[in-house]
Amino acid sequence: MKLFFREHLPLIIVNIVQMIAVLSIYVLDGYRNYLTAFYSIFIGIVLLTAYLIYRYVTHKDFYMRLSIPIHKLDEVNEILGFAPLPEALTQLLKSQYTEYMNELHLQERKRNDHLTFINQWVHQMKTPLSVIQLIAQEEDDERFTSIQEEVDKIGKGLDMVLYAARLEAFEHDFQVESVNLRKITEQTITENKRLFIKNGVYPEIQIDQSIIIESDEKWLMFILNQLITNAVKYSAGKSQKIFIEGSDRWVEVRDNGIGIPKADIKRVFNPFYTGENGRLYRESTGMGLYLVKEICDRLGSNIEIESEAGKGTSVKITFLV
């Protein structure tokens, strides 16, 4: 109603000014039958009111559509009336909706093709990495030990790319099952044993063997892998142990490493943010904690981080109950 009035206010003013101007001409010409003059004004007002009522009734849906924001895309297909202007707007919105949906489907297809390519490429790259790793294991030489370490880094990088790609279709790659928390923690530590040895850091697990949680084992292992890798990397040369504690409600990875500066704490979950520590450790990508946070959100878990520069970091995951 407000929009309708605002649009027709100029028309109302013009009509009133026109009636006054016509009457003024008659009065100046000597016409003195004021009753007839007022009657003509009344007739003009009645006709104007009738036109405005007709206009409002035939364009009511049109003005309501313009006044209320669209909450669902399919609302643009609603019929706004059969008057020329509402009908034209209806056809315009329908054509725009069709064009938008076509573009959306095209982009969705391109995204799916890209994800498929990434998945295939990562798996193809893992095959030669496995071969290199087997060859390096057979040789008792420091050079091959270094090769193994670099292969591990490449493998972790490929895993990060793979999980980042899978995150786009998380709902299709998610399966809740009973998971033994200590078992997957030990498995994660075993996968990173060369990293522990190289950095002179050792894990201490404080998780009971009987603790079972309901979660997705693959995604949970990725989370633990990232947290443990970070704890080891930022504890090298400063702390000899990292601590992994847990229960059926939460798991916590704690270290006594270099810690995170207070100014960086609020931004550690931002993608590609490496902060002050990223300048010291050039290998930091700024994607690890970002992916962990995204996965936790999708799993319905809560992640909290506490840290103090020079004293260490604690990351706690609280599971969905």
C-alpha cells in the first residue's frame, strides 16, 4: 500500500492542480456558479478515486511482490496479475529464473567435474609416491631417509588437497559409526612416527581403551592428524612430549611448544592464514586448522583453542552427543 501511494502521489497532485487551474480560468473569466464548480471538482475526485481503486485491485499482487523481499527462488514464478505491467514483470522474472537455474546447473556440473579430476589426480599421484617409499625403505642410506621424509610431506599435502575437495560434497562422503578413540589415535601416531622421530617429540596418550564414540572414522582421523602434526611441528626443539587426552565427550591435543601469539588466536581458523608462526615455518599453508574447523562444524562438534606464546597450545574437540 505504501509503495502504491508513493507511486501515484504525483498523479494525485497533478490532478488536483489541474482541477484548480481549470476552475481558476473559469473564475477569472467571470463564471460565478460556485455550486456547479464544486460539483465538477467532486466528480473529478470520484473519478480519480475510482481509477486508483481499480489500479490498486488489479496491481495489488504486483506491489506486494515489489515491497516484500524474495525468500525462496521459486517465488519468482508466482503470477503477479493479468494487467500488462504485472504480466510483463512475471514473464521477466520467469525468464531470469530460468537463466539463473541454467547457469547454476552449468556451474554445478563444472564443480563436480573439477572435484572428480582432483580426486583422480590425487589417487594417481599416490601410486608413484608409494613406489618411491618402498624403494627408499629398502635402502639403508641417510639420503633415502630424507627422501622418505619428503615423500611423507608430499603425501600429507595430497591428503589435504583430497579432503579439501571432498569437503564440498561432505554429505555424500560421511558415515557415522562406532569408533574406538584410542585405536584411531594410535593409528594416527603410527602414520606420523617418522615426524615424531625427526623432531625429537614423543606422544603421551591418556585415553582409555574402552572409549567408543559415534563419528566418522575417516574425517576424525584427518582432524587428529592435523592437530598432532601441528603439535609436533611447533614443539620441535622446545618440548619432548605432546599429550593426547580424551573421553567419550571430547578429545584434546596439547603441547608445550612455541604457542600462538594472542593477536593470531582469533584468526587461526581463517583459510590461508599463517600468522606470525607462518613466517618461522615456511611450510605452513594456513589450511590445516581451517579444514579442521569446517569438518567439526559439519560433524556437529565444537572446537576450542587456547594458547600462549612460548608456553604451548591446547586444541579441544567436543563431540556431538
